[in-house]
Amino acid sequence: FNLVESFHDDAELEPAVGLTQNRHHHHDVWKHTLATVDATPGDPIRRLGALLHDVGKIGLPDRILRGEAPLSEADWRLIQAHPIKGDEILTPLKVHPRLRPYVRWHHEKLDGSGYPDGLTEIPLLVQVLSAADMYDALTSRRTYRKAVRPEEALEALEREVREGRLALEAVRALRSGLRRGASEAEGHVLHL
């Protein structure tokens, strides 16, 4: 039984795992990650990890998920707990050990300033997911701020690299994947 292939697309899988409030974010992060990492048919874990990375946001108030306002300190604590909650949700699954890095560590930083575990060693594929997640957050409009241009989002990711929080290889892979994805989807190459 292949969980990923048992659904037509991520739009069908998201309601099954309770992610309807954040549908566009999950789809975009999944799309950016897959454009960056060549997920093979024999290893659907990367695809599933990219889709389920925020499964722990189940139960968060809609106002937080929709980004209607800047986060309060209490809201921020709830957000920071979502990787742990996601890890707990997926624990009963047979594939949990392989999904865990994507779900639990996608907010970790190489300098130890991330959450929830303050790691300094993060698998490169998880860092690629993290870069895609940050890129999507920056290029998505919120009610309290405008979306930044793709070039500005990539500059912000490069700052993360210079400050020791993200691997250069992850940002290079994302940039390459975005170019490839734009070229395939729209017939042109982004100037990134």
C-alpha cells in the first residue's frame, strides 16, 4: 500500500490529514521541494515528508493558520510546538522513522537557533524542505504584509547561509529547482 499514490493529488490527501486550512502553503512547499529534489517512484518518503511537514498544525486556531495578524507570544509558542505535535501524530505509522526528520526538524537551523530541538546537524534534504518552506512563506501575501519578490526571498535565504543557519547547498538546490519548475510550468526561466 502506497499512501502517496493512493490519492489522486495533494488536494485529496490534505483533507484526509486535516490540512484544509493551509492548503496553498502545503501545495506550494511540496511543489518547490519536488522541483528541487528528484523524488523517485521507489522512494515516496520525500514527497510525503514535504506534504506532511506541517501536519502538527492540526488544531491550531484558524486565525493563526490564515496569517490574519502578526503572531502574539502565545501564538508563537503554539506554532513552535507544531513539529513536536506532528511527530507525535505520525509515531504510529510504520514509516514514522523516515518521515520524522521532515516533520520534526524542518524549522531547525545549523547554528542551533531553530526549534524544537536546537539541532546543529540537519540532513540536507530536510534543509531543502526548510528552504522551500521559508521561500514560500516570504513569497506569500499575508493580511499584515505584502509578499516579497522571488529574488528578495532568495536573498533572505542567502543571508541565512551567511549567518550559518542554512546550508548553501540547500539554497542552490532550491534556486535550481525553481528555475527548472518555472521553465517546465510556464515555458520560461525565472531570473533568479
